[in-house]
Amino acid sequence: MSSPLNDVLAGFSRKYRKKAKQVEPLIQKYLDEGMTPAQAVDKALKETDFKAYMTKAVKDAMLPSAVIGAGSYTVGKSTPLDEAWDPSGMTLSEKLHGTSKAMRSNIINTIKEQLKQGAHAMKSARALYDGYNTTDNVVRKQMLPKYLQDVVNFSRRSDLGKNDVIALQKLVRKARRMVDRLAQNGAPNRALKTSYKELLDAVESCSDKALKRAIRTAVEEKSRYVAERIARTESARAWYQGFLKDTMDDPDVVAYRWVESTRHPTEDICDEYAKVDMYGLGPGIFPKDKAPELPAHPHCLCHYEKVYASELNSYVLNDRLEKEDQRYGRNKETAINHAYINSGEYRRKFDKITDNPDVNRALYYAAKQALIHRSGTRFEDMFWIDKTTGKVVGKILDSTIEEKIVYNKGINKLVKDQIGNLITLHTHPGSMPPSIADLNTGRMCNYVLGVVACHNGKVYIYKSQQDVPQRLYSLYIANYLGDGYNEEEAQIRALAKLSRSYRIYIKEVI
């Protein structure tokens, strides 16, 4: 389904293309004059006032998005941006790569006043921009990724011998593999991917003129990609904040239905949200206070639809919500920190768990989904992931036994059929490290790796090639507790001691 923000974002893209037509011939001119790509881009952007122009374009996209999400506003109604803009902890100014640190608060205050006055969206957008022409604005020149810059630098050496040529060809092949991985999460990167491939073609053609032109195009497309990512992601966030303000206190709206955008060439967390029935309300339907935050990832254009009480079986809904409230209220110590789980810091913990980016991404999405689902409970979720493709091939999301996962027939068959091919992830509501049961089960099932996502935000990886006696582990823990260590410290020390005698591996991911 198309996003309600399509028209807004199409307008942003038109503005970008218009300004780019002014910038491109200048970059070419300065390259021909002997400037480096960085020098040429910097000079062209400065002469065309590109940064200030894009600042306004981004902000012009954000405000209408908030208004679209919230619906019509009346004087005195709360505004969509009263709360923190983004759970990542980053200010909008940081995301816009160089705006003043005061911009975020000024943006929020301006929008607030304009919406209280019932101002038209575009009038508000113009007011939002007044007085900011002098700031150090928006999208700075974006450098090439390191794997491409390494290729360019190597190719420009004047003394390439036979072995050097072989090494260059190896670098090019590696770079092409990296470029082929770009099309993920529905990002608008077709032009970016094409420009990177043309750059590698130019390297192999040994044409200095073609290389200069390809570098210019690649740098431009990288900047456009960053600009569009900011505009799309922040506009989607503004829409979401407006939608929440319009619906959260409406008693007739009892739930939200996740509507997946059409920009999803590969399976990701959005597919899970659209299909999962966590609360027995139907696929993709969440109680209002349990709904995952939008956007789910950069470039995400998924949105919510209102679900009214008349659309659901009221008995089922009330019974389900009552049970959920009871469960969540009993175990406040296991409630997650949503801001941290949605932060870049938490996401980066998964970047190097394996050498496969697809697997790492799947592990992150699984952890995030499970933690949001089980926040405030002592129940666990578990995922099984293909070590090669990163595809989730099995999951248990309905465990009714606290702090335990019981394998069903389907999972037992999966484990047997794909022995030596699976990576697992499960949650620990008590935020303890992997247990001996985790280690021994991993060895028995021949898992490639196990991951534990704790409710406090810690992440552990583990692997075992030898069974460990539970009795010995318990004895070690008892000794450490007797020495005055708390439960978590005692478990960590016991596992460390066991690892010196048994072939087990446990590590907290920092």
C-alpha cells in the first residue's frame, strides 16, 4: 500500500533534482580545472547555497508530514512534536549534519505555535524557516565509502606492476560485492548503486576522464541518498507523532494496524510487524500502547491504520488487553528501555556478531521484536536464523512458561533437518548471561552460534562444543554468592571459570 507521505516526499525529490542541475556543471568545471573531487564538490555546494536550500526542503517535508498524521488541528490542541523527537537520542540538528544545536527546540516551538493558531501547513513551513538562513546547514558533501575510495586511490598510482594489477582487480571484485548489497530496506538507492558500478567500470577502463566523471556522479548520488534518507525518515517520524496525538486519547480507536509500504525488496522487521499476531487481534494489529514505533528503520514508509472497537470482537479485545495489563503490571522490573532498544548504539551491537551483514540485520530485528513483545513480562521469545541467507526459518512467540522455551514439533524437525546451519536468538527477561541449559542445548543441536538479548539492553553470544555439568555450575555460583557477589556477577564469574576447563565460549557484545 502506498504511503500517505508519497506526495510530500515526491515534492522533496523534485526540489533536490532542481538544485542538483545547478550543482553538477559546476563540479564538472572545477574537476576539469584540476581540483580534487572533494574541493570541487565543496566549492560548488557553497556557490549554489546548497546546504541552506536543503535545510528548507527537509523542514518543508517534515511539517506537512506531521499535519497529515495528526489530521486537522484546532486552537489549543496539543501538538505532534511536544515530546522527544527521536528515541535514538540524536537531535535533529545532528541528523541534519551541521545545523545549529538550537535548531531542534526552535523547530518544535515554531511548529507548536503555528499549529495552535490553526495555520496552514505551508504557511507554517515558511515560518519555520524564517531566521535560519545563516546557520551551517544540512547535507555536507558525502565522501565515497572506504571500499570505493581504496579502489580509486590504488588505481591512481602511476607505477602499477603486474602484482599491483592483480591486487587492484581483487579490490574491484570485493567492491562490486559490497555494491550488490546496497538494495536493502526499500531505500531509494538505484541511482546510487548504478553510480558506484559506473565508478568501478571507469577504474577498469583506465580512463582518467571517465574516472573523474564517475567520481563526481558517485559523490553527488551519495549526497542525494543521505538527503533523501533524512527527509524520508524524519517525515515518517513526524507523521507518526501526529498520528499518535490524534488517536491515542480517542476511545473509539482501540488498536493500530501496521500497513507495510511497497518499498520492501527484502524481508525485514516490517514484514514481521505486518504479519505477526502478538495479541490475538489479527495479523499486524497492536493495542495502541503496545504498537511498535515508526519508522522501523531508515527510509521506512510503513504507516498505521486506525482500528475501531466495532471492527473487533469486543470480548476478545477486552479479555486480551486485561490479561496483557496484568502481565505487564506484575513485572515492571523486566520492562525494556524503548529509547535504548531503538537507538543506534543498540543496533550497532549486532553489526559484527557474524561476518554476514544479512544475519546481523536479522538478529537485530529479531531482538527488537522480541524485546518489545515481551517487555514487562518474564516470558521469552526465540528465533532460528539461517547462517547463510539471514532468513528467519523458525520462531516461538507464544511461550506461556516463564523464562523457558519449549521446542514444538516443528522446531524439533527444523533443528534436525538443518543441523549445523542455524543461529539462534532468544530473550532473557532477568537480563542474566547464557545459562548452562543454553550452552548444552546449543551443543546438542549443533547451533553455529547462540545470541541472548537481555531486557536491560545487554547482548551475549555463546557457543559450546562440550556438555557442562549443571551441578558444577551451581556449585561455583554458590561459592561466588558466598563471597558477596550478586547473582549476575556470580554467574559471569562461574561461566568464566568453566570456560578454562570446558570448550565453551561466552562474550558480552559491547
